[in-house]
Amino acid sequence: IGHTPAGVLSKKCFSRKFEKHFYVPPRLRDASGELVDSVNDWHFAMINDENRNEFYFQLLQHYIIPEKTKVIEIGAGSGILSMMAASLGAKSVLAIEGSLDMARLARINIQKSNFAYKIKVVNAMSTDVQIKDYPDFLPADVLVSEMFGTLLLGESALDYISDILSRRMLTQNVVLPRFGAQYAFLIDCPHVESISSVHSYRGIDLSAINDLRDTASVVFTKQYGFRLNSVPFKMLSKPIRIFEVDFAKDRPGFLPLISTREVVIQESGSCSAIVLFWSAYEYIEEKRFQMSTNPEETLHNFCRDMQWGQAIQLVEFEGAIASSSSLSSHVNAGEIIEMVQRVSHDSVLLQFGLRRL
Ligand SMILES: C[S@@+](CC[C@H](N)C(=O)[O-])C[C@H]1O[C@@H](n2cnc3c(N)ncnc32)[C@H](O)[C@@H]1O
């Protein structure tokens, strides 16, 4: 499976990052360096995203029948979702966590919250958990997980969930959340161009460096060091739904490796980048419950904006000769262009291309 979470494979101690004369608090010395980095990078912000927590609480509340429902969680992390399930009356909860240090933390949190009698934390990748080893917990009735990256399938959520389903670890296919959709839209953003291309300085021509402009990778705005919502940008197209996924039915490989669609330009401008966001959702009595990384929704949710934010890919029209010139990316309102979507075999990587029709 494409994505292995932080702290599962690498056991390198955090303290090895520093020379001996640097001070490292004792609580951090033996912890996995990769895990400390990821907790500080996104776990704190993720756990404090109250809207995210509420989304899961409402789904679990709807599906858990007190003292009857058995729950399995893939990727328990701090244990927060498993503890929600226990607090809502789940009969039992099997909380699977691949990282040893994270699993230890989950056990401490669970003990402190007095849920140890209901929740069993297993330190293993979900793919290594066998139904026969946990007869009191499996098969479960509800599977809950939050393994979404800045890209919806970027942390192999579909692969891990479908592995559990294919091994009949669930009585009915109740997967929370059940659905997801990935979206893309085009933006004109001089700020993005200012950190991803050069012109000239006082007649000194520096444009050769533009040949190294990476228009092939989808990156997280956080890696560039900014939040999309912290810079002005103009939307050149409406959000385009590039795929939908039913986590209870779709299987890895459900997306074609390459596909194309036509996009109508809504506003004229210089097409700087493609922005990607997703929604995860569920219908309860015809009401839609959702959490999303749509910049409109993350604008007033600082934790989500910082933790997931959005992904962007710099634009270059495929086949364009003067590829480094921003003029070559100008689009006009009403113009129809072709968007090419490429997906890696494990669905972890996406790539987009634009073509003039
Ligand atoms: C995004 S965090 C979510 C943590 C927690 N469930 C929450 O909602 O706050 C995902 C966690 O899942 C773990 N993980 C991801 N895929 C896994 C898998 N297939 N098996 C076990 N653990 C996994 C990672 O180590 C990480 O701690």
C-alpha cells in the first residue's frame, strides 16, 4: 500500500537530530523523530479542529447503538475517535495504530479518560491485524477512520479501508465517513507567481532559472510556507469535481490512470496554479454532514487551514513552447480548455495538465 504513516518504519530517535551539546527535553529523547515531527506539524492542529471532531461525533452518534455496536478504528492516533465511540456507548472498540509511540500515547489518553475497559489499542498496521486474534472485537459493526491527507486519498485511506472490508472484518459495510470527493479549480495569484518564477532585475536576465520551475508536482501550500487564504487570488474556474469515492464500495484502482475533461474559464487572467481541496461526507436522514478543505470553509478554521490546507500545482500548458513566460498561461473568460488528470497506480499522487483546445 502506497502510504506508510510517520513513525511506523523509522525508529530514529528525535535526539539524533541534534549535536550532543544541544538540550533535548528527556520526554523527547527516545521518541521517534519522525513522529515528533508529525505531531508538531499536524497532530495538534488536527485534534483542535473542533468542526472535524464534531463531524465525527455526529456520525458516530447516529450509527452507534449503545451496548450493541462494535467499532473498529484504523489509525487511532491520540485515540480521540475511539474514545468518542466509547463515550457514545459502543460495546467495544478496537483501536489500531501503526506507530508504536502513538499507540502508547493513545493507551495513556484512554486510561486517563477511563475507557480502557472498552477500548483495546493494537499497535500494528491495519493490514497486519487478523480477525482470529481479536474474537471479542471482530467482526465489528462500524469502521471509523481519519486517514485523509491534503489530498483525499494521499494517505491511502481507500486501500486500508478496502483491505478491512475484503477480509470481512465488518458485519455490514458501515464505513465512517462513507463518501469523499476531490475538487480542483484554477487561480490567478500574483503572490504564487512571485515565489515560483523570476523576471529580470535592472536589466539582468535571470530567466534561465525558470527552466527549473516545478510544474509537474502537486505540493501542499504549507510546504511553500503559506496558506492560500493568506494571499489574494482570483478564481478562474468553478470548482471541478475530479472524482468521488464511496469508501464502502470503491476499490483501489477505481480511478483511471489518465483522463481528460473540458473546463470553462469563468474569468480572464493569468492561470498561475491549480488548487485542490476535498470534502468527506455522509447522509443521515437525507441531511448532508460534511467536513471539507474548501478554502471558503477553512478560512475561519485556522487549525484546518494550517493542518490540511490545500494542495497546488503550478500551471504550464502542455506543449507550450514559451513555457516559462507568464503570458503563455493567459486564459480568457468563455474559453474552454482541456484538463488532463493523471493518477499514480496507488492513487497517492495526482498530476494535472492543461491543454489549449
Ligand atoms: C490523521 S491521523 C488521525 C488520528 C486520530 N484518528 C484522529 O482523528 O485524531 C492518522 C493516524 O493513523 C495512523 N495510521 C494511518 N494508516 C494506518 C493503518 N493502515 N494502520 C494503522 N495505523 C494507521 C497514523 O500513524 C496516524 O497516527
